Amino acid sequence: MWLPAVVVAFLLVSAPLHAQSNSSGTTRTYYIAADEVVWDYAPLGNNAIAGRPFRGIEELWTKRGPTQIGTKYKKAIYREYTDSSFKTLKPRSAEWEHLGMMGPVIRAEVGDSIRVIFRNNGSYPFSMHPHGVFYDKSSEGAIYEDGTSNGDKADDGVAPGKTYTYVWLAKERAGPSPGEPSSSLWMYHSHVDEAKDVNAGLIGPLIVTARGKARADGSPQDVDREIVIAFAEMDENLSWYIDDNIKSYALQPAKVRKVRGPSFIDPFGITNLKESMNGFIYGNGPAPAMNVGDRVRWYVMSTTNFELHAPHWHGNVVTAQHMRTDVLNLGTMGMIVADMTADNPGTWLFHCHIEPHMTAGMATRFTVGPAVATVGMED
């Protein structure tokens, strides 16, 4: 059909604005800041998996010494606030305490818009770059030469003390494909200097539920319990804060010789290579809980280093990637959805099956309680 030139021009000019509009779904708004904190990878102070103090090679990653930092590090992590004043942290419910160092869960149903008001409370420029969802150049959150300028570059790196609003769309492509579970796992992370940003701690989960299958809060209707676990190899040698951490926590910082090659072959470097699950090692994080009969959705992911993981559940099995299993293969920045119908009560181990990662403490536990009795409806 022939259109007048003025109409064509109007449609072309309007296209970017239309891409960021969404009249069919809900706009979900989040207030998230990059905050500097002191993070403890082992707050219990012992090997909770073995039920004893740290000993032997475990002290390589847990003992503070003249040229060893220990388990406490200055980091930057994403935290959620109640409003745009960024004065009050949004409480994290008990069922999500296991998230640990990870940023808050960002949710959407297919058709929704996600609006993130991001505040950089850190000392360096940071951003929020999402996977899976649709965005234009002003909401990409990544810095590289892409031919854009002016307003389309403001998202690339938000300066310390500044606030920026990202808008992302949960289009059909962000939701599950036919035959998959009713929700998909993506992630978001800072992408100014990705190695330094992510190893500082700036990463979190983004979950998109299929259209018509979400509760009001965006969670999938056919799931009783959701658990997010990041097999997070955190290389503190690459973090923005390595110099601060040497100065603050090494007992004789002047004697420290920083990494000169790959972290895993450097005597100092390997002590700062934390094989964590959500920022905890040796089972020091909260153990996710469920009951027999619960439909549990596990979202497992990894981070940005030279990583390969083998998540293994003890005592129960999952369905993932169209098969029933208890071990998955998870590569760098991997994201997998695994469904479990809990059927075996007890306290169970969940860990990486790669030997160096097990040795370095990449393990946690989950608990399965007895089935909860339901009261039948009387006629």
C-alpha cells in the first residue's frame, strides 16, 4: 500500500519510542543500587559441610595471614531499595536469604516492561546490562564503540553518585520456548569493565514467566518454591577493590606481591579465587528449604571467569533440558532451569562435582521436610 512520505517519516521517527512502550502488560519498577559492602565468604567461621573448623588446604582460602586476605573482602553488590530516595533497603524475605551476594530477583511476565532506577553508590562507574530481554541502545548498559553518542551513551557507565533509568521489554523471545518450563532464567550484571565489575560482585538473576502463567508478582503459577544458585567463581584478584582489600585485610600488606599471571597458578592469586555458591564457601550460606511434594524450580547460573561447573543434587532429582538427571553441565555465564518434585526428606548436599571446586568449598545444603498435610474441603 502506498503511504505519503510524511507518514513514512513519522513512522520511522516513532519506531524507537514504540520499542520502549508496552500497552499490553504491566510495568514493573525496581530501585536498585550498586553498594559497597564488606562481604564475608564464610560468616560461620567453619566448614559447615564437614561440621568442623577449617583445616589443611581449606585454610588456603579461609585463613588471614601476613600475605593472605582471608574471607572478608570489600565488594560492590546490587541491593534493592523501597523507593527512589534510596534510603531504605527493601527487606529480603527468609525464602530468599540464600541469594547471599547476588542482586535481587528482577521479574517479568512476557508482555511486561521492566523499569530499573539504578543508583551508583560505588567508587567507580557501573551499569546494569541485561540478558534476554529487549532494549534499545540507551538501556544496554555496556560500553563499547557502537556508533552511538549523546543520550544513547549515558547508560554505558553511570558515574559514582548518579542515577539512571533503564527500560527493558520482556518480549516473547525472553520467555520460555515451547516444551520448556513456564519461566526462563536470564541475568543482569555491570558491563563497564566486565571482569572487574562482576568479580567485584555486580551480578543478579532476571526471571521471565510465560504469558498468562504468572502470579501478580510475576512468579510462575505452577511452582511452589523457587531457588536461585550461582556457581560463582569470584576472582578477587580482578576486582576493582583488590588494592583496598590487601591494605585492609592482609596483616603485612607491604609484603604482598600481586598476581603476575593466571590466578590459579599464582601463590597469592589462588588464595583470592573463591569457588562460591551465591558468595558463600563451605556451606556457610543459608540452606534453602522445601517439603516433600513441593514443586521446586531451581535456577542455576555461573559467572564470567574461566568456568565449568557440574551442579549435583544429592537425594533428589531434577528435570532439565528435557531429561531427568541429578548432574548438569554449566559453562561460563550459563543459565539453566531445573524442576524438582521433592520426594526424599532430609538434609542434602548440593555442590559442584569438579574436584578443585569441591576442595575450595563450592558446596551448600538444602533441606526437604515432611509433606505438609492439607485439610480437605467439607461438602
